[in-house]
Amino acid sequence: MIAKAARTATFVLTPSDYARKELINKFGTTDKQTLTVRNGLDHELFYPDLGQKEKGLMLAVGRQVPEKGIGRALEVFEKLSVQGLARKLVVVGEGPERDSLLSLAQSLAIVEKVEFIDCVTQSELAELYRKSEVLLNTSNSENYSNALVEAMACGCLVAGFDVGGNGEIIQNFELGVLVKPFEVEEMAEGLALKLSERSTLREIFEKNSQFSMSRHQWNSRAERLEEIFDSARRMF
């Protein structure tokens, strides 16, 4: 039913080139019919304040379910912690894996350095982004990660696996650390290279914020959607 609806639609909109290719390849939509319109960003909510950054503070955001891979974030944090490059990890989200994640933190000897927070408002989340130096995205799959976009806008160094649309956000090593799926050691090594060069971190925070905020503007998204709707109306 979904495939038929997609094929018969005038236009199909996706937030990432990854999802666009998936629709074309799996559902049979056409190249001209399937369009990428990236998510916008609330610049009044997600913005940098580099004076708030807390050295060694890391963040992971997502439901505590297997597909979000929060356990791998704990493993990355542990590897950086023993090098003195990470002080605290805040995990935002709830879910059925909480007990197993606590057990993993205990076995990694980092339980006293990890704080689990069930729910936060968008404003509270933005504050956490602004305070954190690093966002760890260790999901099994992504379409176009809002967490990566928001964290970068707030001046975070970001790290993720090369799945889904992550490579469209973390486009190069200047912007963050993008590694082969589920390579925890490689992610930790990439972050260690950046975090050990404290003199260049501020520049990374600033570049990430500028990149994310310029790329995800609601005004340009609204204009693009208006163009698409006008094109659709002219077809009838």
C-alpha cells in the first residue's frame, strides 16, 4: 500500500538523499518525483554559547532500545575516559534497556560518570547541547538525525556511524567523526585526535555551528516547499 501510494503521488518528499535513494530503489518512485527537502532548525532554540562548554562533558540522545545502540556510546566514552579526555556522559532518553545499560556501565567501571535522564523539554535539551563538548550518535540506522543537526548548531563536536543520512551531515573530518558502522574503537580514536588538541576545539565548535545553522534554515525550507506545491498545482 505504501509503495503504491508513493508511486502514484505527484511528489514524494524526504529529508535526506539516503531516503530518496531508498524510495526510488525499493518503492519504484521516479527520480523527478522524489525530492529531498532537509529538516529546518529553530535558530531561537538551538544556537551556540561556547562560554557554557564544560570540559569533558559528552552527550548521547535517544530511546534506550537496541536500534539506538546506546551501549556503544558507553563503550566509546569509557575508552576516552581512561585517556583523561572524557569526564561525564549524560544519556537522555528512556526505554527498556535501562537496566542492561546500567549493568554495562558498572562492568566498564564508569557508572559513577554516567547520568541517565528520562525526559527533557526541547529547551532543556538545547541547554545540554550547549554545555556538552561531544554528541555521540551510535544508532544502528538513521534517516537524517535531528540530534546531529541540533548538536552541531549548538557548537558540539559530533560522532556517528556511516549509516543512513549521517554522511550528509558529518561531511568531512573537519566537521566531526564518521566511521564505519559499529566500529567503537575507530570512533574513540577519531574523537581522541580532536579532543587532545584543545587549541583547535573552539574552531571546530564554531565551524559546526555555522555549518548546521546555515544549512537548516526554515525560511529556505518554506520557500522550497512553496515551489514544490506550486509545481504540483500546475500539473492539475
